[in-house]
Amino acid sequence: MRGGVTPFAGYVCRSCAASIRNPRKPLQIRLASSFADRKSTRFSAFFFDNLRWLPASKTASPSGVSPVQSVRGHSADAVYSPPAETSVRSFREAQVLTPRRLAKIYWQLSKSSLTVLVVLTAMSGVALSPLPTTVPVLLSTALGTAFCSASANAFNQIQEVPYDAQMARTRNRPLVRRAISPLHATGFAVVTGIAGPALLWTMVNPTTALLGAANIALYAGAYTYLKRKSTVNTWIGSVVGGIPPLMGWTACGGSLLPSSAQSFELVLPSFMTSLASIPTDLALADNPLAPLALFLLLYSWQFPHFNGLSYLVRESYAQAGYRMLCVLDPHKNATVALRHALLLVPATSILMPLSGLTTWAFALTSLVPHAICVEAAYRFWKHGGEKQARKVFQHSLWYLPVLLGLMMFHKRGMDWGSWFSFGSNSTENESTTTSA
């Protein structure tokens, strides 16, 4: 090496090169050139001030210093740039809450899929009731039930923010990602929680309003609290799921409990009784067996549906600290699912026509979906794998709408032939009257 010049001299500044040439001095390679700020910096500054040593072509040079082309490594030609105004808080720019975005956040706070299911099950109680109703009552029942469901779901999310942040399937909820403040979410929950029962009280009846308020208290209070305390939370949640069809039943004027002047009305098959002994539709409206059958359908359906789903995400429930059967006792989780899948058979195929909600033909046509779901629940109980749990959950998704559709098709007193006759009967009646 000529004149003691090292091969690194072209890549470092003069002071660094002198240190390398002198073997008696310790090796000192500074992190910046001689123009660098020599004040001590914190560790975080190396992450926030990375723009300080960018080339002059990409950053604005300070006043009074002409930009010079930077070279590789430490060089006296490096250009100093002042630290950018950055911080952790400004890493992600917050979005402005436009009306459209706010409506989407409210929709997510309400758990839209669950709220739609609650409203549909409440409307099934209206559709199956033998008593007539009006359009204002129908719309008020749907809107009031939606408000009650939105309030309960919002209160639930407000309490579970630290736990939702630990689960992958709930990590993107509005409160977890801070799309809305907890105070704002609480205001939404309070307003909908007051508007729902108030609308049901004024436009429908007090019984329906009390059921809606009870559902908010059970879901946002007892169910949410017990999720981290006891496995009883699953049974409380099933009660919450069974209340909406009762709200639809009472919205039409039907009663839930028998009165002193009434008794249980049993509608037996035609080969076991005469047509004269079949009670009228008005008598069936006060038959407590009808709302009991509707409640049992939604109550028992919750267990195969939720137990199959919870088994698939049991790691997330365990990580968040929720006390679920799928975490504490997977075999009992499958046993409960099978038990209620079997209970659905008599609760619907026998109790529905016996209460007068449907004809006895429903007892035959409903056996097909029952057999499919019971078979899937039995395989889940026997093998206990994720494949079997997924089958139980997937069957529960179509089972409920199919069963409600069959109930509507076999509704007692519903003459579907006149619906599809396209006025032929009315034409015949008019011609008979004219000839007379």
C-alpha cells in the first residue's frame, strides 16, 4: 500500500482513514461524518430520524448549505437534513368519519349478520301467528327488534375490546382498530337500547317491549359477564336466541302463558280425532304450546350451531380466556350438540303440529333435515374432529331457514292452492252468482 493508504480510504472520511492507518490507536469508525450532530440521542431516534442521512436529491437541504452528491459509506460530502416531524401516533393517518363510514361502523357494531338473523326469527313468529296484524305493527316490530339487537351487540363489544384484540376473527372490529371511540360506541348503544324498547312499547305492546329489554340485559349483561366465568354462558346465550320469535308472537297479540279460563289445546292427527274437535285459530293464539315450540326451536338450534363453530376456533377462545366447553371439555361440547340435535326432532316435528302451528304433514317433511343434522352431530360426537365440527356448523346454516320455510308452507289454515290459482276460484264464484 503506497504511503500507508488502506483500500478503505476511498469510502470513509479523512478522520476515519487516519484512525485506520495508525495501528497504535484503537479502531474508531463513527456512525456519521464530521458534519453529524454529536449530541447524544435516544435509541428511538434511530427509527424516527432515518431521513437525516438521505441523499440531497431526495430531501431538502438546510438553508445556507448547497446540496452535494453523497457517496457510498461515511464521507465528508454527506448532507445533513433536519429530523422529520414523525412520531408513533402519526404512523397511520386517521380517517375522517364521513356519514357513509360512520354508518358502516354502526353496522359493524351491531354485528350485522347476527342482527339480521334476530330480525328474521322475530318475523317468523309474526308469520306463523294465526292472528292478523297490520303493516305498521310489522315494521315497528322489525325495527324495534333490530334496535334491541344492535344495542346488545354494541354493549358486548365495548366490554370485550381487550379480548377481541387477542383473537384473529375479532381483531378487525371497530373498537379494536380504534375506528370509533368507546364513548361514541357507548352513546350508540344507549340510544339504540332506549329507542328499541320505546318503539315496541308505543307502536306494538308492552309485552314485546319488555322482551326486547330483557334480551339486551341478558346478552350485554349476564352472557358477556359469564363468558369468562362459567360455561353456563352458552345456555344463557341460547335463551337470548330463543326470545326473538316470542317477540314476534306477542306482537300479533298472542299470549305466552295460559290464563285461568284457558287450557292447553292439543291438535291431534285427523285419524285420531274428529274435525269438529280441532280448535279455532283464535283459540290457538292463546295456546301456550305454540310459543313454547317456537322458543325450543331457536333455543336448541343454538347448540349444534355454536358448539360446532366454537370447536373450530377453540384456540382463539383459549387465548382470550373464555370458558367454553370446546376448550375445557371438547367431548362434552360434542355431546351437548348431539343432545339438542336430537331434542329438535320432537320439539318441532311433534310439538309444532300438536300446538296447532302447522299441519301434521310437517311432521313427515321435517324428518329429512332432522336426519341430516342428527347424523352430522352423531359423527361429531363419535370422532370429535374439526372436519365433523365443520359439517355440523355448515348444516346448521341451512337447517334453520329450511325448517322455518317448511313450517310456513304447512301452516294451519294456509291455503296455498288459492295463492297459485290466479283467481280461478273467484271467477267460478262470480259465474255461479251470475247464473243464480
